Amino acid sequence: MSTDSRIITASVLPPPRSVTGIGGWIRVNLVNTWFNIGLTTVFGFILVVALWYGLKWVFFDADWRVIGTLGGRIIIGQYNVEAACPGRDCFWRPQAGLLLVMVLLGMAWSVSGGGLTKRIAVLFAGALVACAFLPYGLDKMGLDVRLLFAANVPALALGWAIARHTRLGTVSWIAVLAFCTFILILVLLRGIPGVPYLKPVSVLYWGGLMLNLLLAVVGIGLSLPIGITLALGRSSRLKVVNLLCVTFIETFRGVPLITLLFMSQVLVPLAFPENFPQNSLVRAAIIITLFSSAYMAENIRGGLQSLHPGQGEAARALGLPVWQTTLFISLPQAIRNVIPAIVGQFISLFKDTSLVYIIGMLDVVEMSRAFIQGNPEYLASAKEVFVFLAAVFWVFTFTMSHVSRRVEQHLGVGKR
Amino acid sequence: MTVYEETVGVEDIIVYKDVHKWFGNFHVLRGITTTIKRGEVVVVFGPSGSGKSTFIRTINRLEEHQRGDITVDGIAMTNDTRNIDTIRRDVGMVFQSFNLFPHLNVMSNITLAPTKVRKIPAKQAEMLAMELLERVGIPEQADKFPAELSGGQQQRVAIARALAMQPKIMLFDEPTSALDPEMIKEVLDVMHELASSGMTMIVITHEMGFAREVADRMMMFDEGIIVEDGPPAQIFDAPQEERTKLFLSQIL
Ligand SMILES: Nc1ncnc2c1ncn2[C@@H]1O[C@H](COP(=O)(O)OP(=O)(O)OP(=O)(O)O)[C@@H](O)[C@H]1O
Ligand SMILES: [Mg+2]
């Protein structure tokens, strides 16, 4: 009887105050032992000093005018210079491409129902619209350029509405449209001979952030499927397939990317028929994709090895053929297990796109470096330029890892 | 009557003739000869490492045998993958560690094979799955993921998953030995119900209460051979072999 009454009187209590709130968090995590008090003091000091000098430089000492002078070249490189586009009226093509991307982003926002996609869409659209109001003179940045920047918000809304009110608002449709959009953007940028307003622009002049992003999208889009194929090939019992995959993977992992890019200038022309549209952009895209695929293959293989053998047995016992077991059971689990490694590879691929300077392409970093070198009056501003570039890269890679964490959480449902 | 019908009657669903298997140099199955009839419930027991699991895994070719003949529902177990596929479709299996697919929810775990292998339309497969979930007593868990279920619930989903292929034979490899005591009964109850519905079942288990109540036959395995084979009454009350007596005395 006495035990019963004790159970009945036990009530739900809030946790003790000492472990809740900011004060509680600080007490539990930062100053709970003398050792931690020491660490907190030392690192707190370092943090304050770094912040003080860092912010002081950013807001008072740095001269950011150089970024303004670089201007649109940061985004499109030499795409719109006189040599690339006589008349200098090609700027609208990359901008139109951007609008198409915004439409897709709007659709993704609608389908995902807000959250992270919404925040990314709003932030990027906001940043682009802000570009429409940059304090240049109208002679440097015309109304047309500004309007096209401002159109990013309507584009986003259009995408959102399309997904909401038509049958295109599904993940598979967005994937299909994303692929079509990418091809369309390439055509738009490259141009079609003989068509007014679409005169061809040699890829030699494609540059800036646009070049980094194009290479990264190709690399990311292709290295995952190629990597999966290689990983499956490497786990294959067919000796020839196995040997081919191992050779490929070890070759591309064993040589630095910069060396591969350099060699591509010599080797890739030999590997394709003469009339194949060869140019440094295609070469760079191929090399970056293959290089990344080799790493991707090893990531996926790690994921495949982490699977419990019982999974394959259960699938076989149910009568699933090997290819269905791979497609529906092994790969989804393997990929989910190695998402951090895969996204790490994507991020490193994105940063590595800068290495195309070695084959003479003006990506955003090389573009800026060449500018400083060619304009000695800006030599003193090199610091500002590179800090700015670091921030630009960081924004993109941070977005990627943020998305990856969200995807992980999403797929983590039911993780053992 | 032809010779074939004399040796393999239509009511014989599994026929083993002098089946041998080696793992490397290790002789695991040393000549298994037995016939299991349609609707029979066979409990397989015996010491650890005696080849029980290997035996039932040769029935659906999770393990390959190297000598002798295996016939399942009239189909010879050869290297012909079409035969193997047909046999696997008709033989369901339940594992000690459940082996549910952790990335799929309960409903998809059950409907995957029927829709992909038997090509049943999704709607129909889902209806069948709901029926099976009701049969194993957890219709309310259809949208959960395996990790959100208790061991007993997971094993019942695994049974429903195997039944969704509408198999003719069900194999159970120690289905309750990974479960906490209070969950063993819920799984055994499902198996009991399945047995009374007329399913042919081969069950490796040391739940001797279940065996006595449900089994038509019991097989004692030791060192890769069937030491003794008989109805539960014989095995429990009048075992013919010393090894059976010794083993039962150790576990009962
Ligand atoms: N894949 C394998 N490779 C090598 N040896 C194996 C393999 N699988 C099983 N064996 C060995 O074969 C023997 C029989 O194994 P099996 O799993 O059939 O035994 P069991 O009767 O089911 O035992 P338990 O009650 O422990 O499950 C054991 O000695 C085991 O170590
Ligand atoms: Mg076993």
C-alpha cells in the first residue's frame, strides 16, 4: 500500500534551474571544472582579440572600392568584353540563365513546403535584387542590367506559382526541368550561329563565378552516378570489370588534379575524334568530373561495405534479383551512410574548380588575380579581393553543408 | 504409377537426397536425406554449430550445396537462376535479427517484393499488407520505420513481409532468440496461428513448449546429420538416440 501511494504522489517536475537557460548552459559547458574555466578564458581572449582586429579591418581599414571596380567580371569574367561579344550586349544571357535557376528554386521552395529551401531562395534572390541598386552610374550599369537583376524576385514567385498550380510541382519534374534548364543555359551562353541576339561567344571568354558554378554543377551532377557505377564495378565479382574500375579509381586518385588538368591539354584531344567539340571548358569539365568520380566511388564503396550482410540475405530470400537489391536496398542505405563524405567531396570539387587557371581559364580567383596584376594601382588592395573571394566561396560551401545536414536529418528517420 | 511419383509424391514439398555441404574444408552437412510434406510443421533443434541454419538456408539457396539433390515444390535446385528465382518466390524466410530494411517504413518493407518481384499493383499490395499487419496484430504501425518498433513488433513485420509474397513454405531461423522474454510470446502466437492455417513451416527454435504444442515433427541435428526425426511425443517422451536424450537433458 505504501509504495502505491508514493507512486500516486510523484508528480512531473521541471528540470532544476541550473541546467536550463543560457546561464545553465554556460555553467554546464564552459565553467564546470577548473580546467574548463582555464580553456574558456584563453579561448575567449583569443576570440575577442581576433574579432576586434578582424572587424576593425573590415569596417575601417579595408578599402573595398576594388570590388566595385571588378564589378560584373566577378560573376561572368570576360563574357561581355568587346572581343567575346562585339557590341557588348551579351550580358543578358547569363542573367537570363540566372532567372531560370530562380524559377527552379521557386519550384523547389513550393515543393519542399518552406523551411531551408525557402530561406536559401529568399537570401539569394534578395542578394541579386540588391545588385540592381548598386551605386554605379547608369553608364557603367544600365537600366537593362538592373531590371534583369530585379526580375529575380518575380522569377522566384513564378516558379513557386508554377509548382503550386500546375502538375509540374513534383520532385521528379523539378529534376527533369533542372536538367533541361542546365542544357538551355549552356546553349544560351554558347549562342547559336546565325540567330540574332544569340551570336556565339567562345568558351575561352567564359569566366568568373559563372565558370566555377558551371564546372561544379557538371562535376556534381555526373560524379555521383559515375562514382556509384565505379563502386559497384569495384565490388563486382567479374574480374575484368573489377580490374578496370580499380585501375581507373587508383589512377585518378593517385595523380594531383592540377597535373591531370595540365595533362588533359595534351591527352584529351588524342582520345576523341577530331570533329568532337573540343575546348578547354569541356576538357576541364571531363577531368574534374572523373577526378571527383574516383573519390566518390571510394566513398560509396565504404557505404556499401558498412551494410549488414543480413540486408542482402533478406532481399535474396524475398526473391529480389541482384539489380533490384542493389537499387532498392543496398544503394539507398550505402548513400545515406556516407552523405557527409559525399557532400565533403562536392565541396572540395567546388573549390577545386579554381584550379582551371592552369589551363588558361579565368575563373573567379584567377580573374581577380589577373586584374590586380594588370592594374598595379590596385596591388595594395589584393587583401580585400582575396578576403572577398573567400567569403563568396564560403557562402556557397556553407549552403551546401547546411543542405546536407538537413538532408541527413531527413533521411535519418528510422536510422538504426 | 511412375517411379517419379513413387519417390516424390505430390504432397512432398521438400525432398532432400544425400545433401552435402562444405565451408572450405569443413564438412557442415554430411548427407541430409529427408522429405517434408505439404502443411507439415517441422521444428529443427540441436547443439550450436550442428548445421541447422546451414540446412534451412540451402532450401532457398542462401547457401549452395555441393552434393546431393534438393527438390522444392517439384523444382530441382540447380544452378539455373530461373529455378532459384522461382523457389525463392515460394519460400519465405524469417531471420533471428529480423533484417528489416531500415530505410523503408513498415508498409514499404512489406510491399517492396510483391510489387517488384510479383508485379502486383501498388494499391493491391498495400491492401494485402494491411491485411497481413492485422493478422500479425500491428496494423497501427504501418507508417513507422523499423527502428521505431520493439523487437517483437519488428519480427512480426518480418513475418508479414515474408507472407506478402504468398509463399508455400516458411522458414524460421531462431525467430525469438534475439527477443526479450516478454516479446517471445507475441511472435510465437503469430507462428502458432500460421501453423494452424496449414502453412508448411520449418522452424529452428529451442522453445520446446512451442515445439511440443505446434510441431508435427522434430528433427535433432548434430554434427551435420539428422540424428533423430520423429513426432514431439517420441522426441520428448521416448527419444531413441543417446545424443537426443543428452541434448534435451541439457536444455530442458
Ligand atoms: N559462411 C561460413 N563460412 C565458414 N563457416 C561457416 C559459415 N557459416 C557457418 N559456418 C560454420 O558451419 C557450422 C554450422 O553453422 P550453422 O550456422 O549451420 O550452425 P547452427 O546449427 O545454426 O548453429 P547455431 O545454433 O549457433 O546457430 C558452424 O561451425 C559455423 O562456424
Ligand atoms: Mg543458426
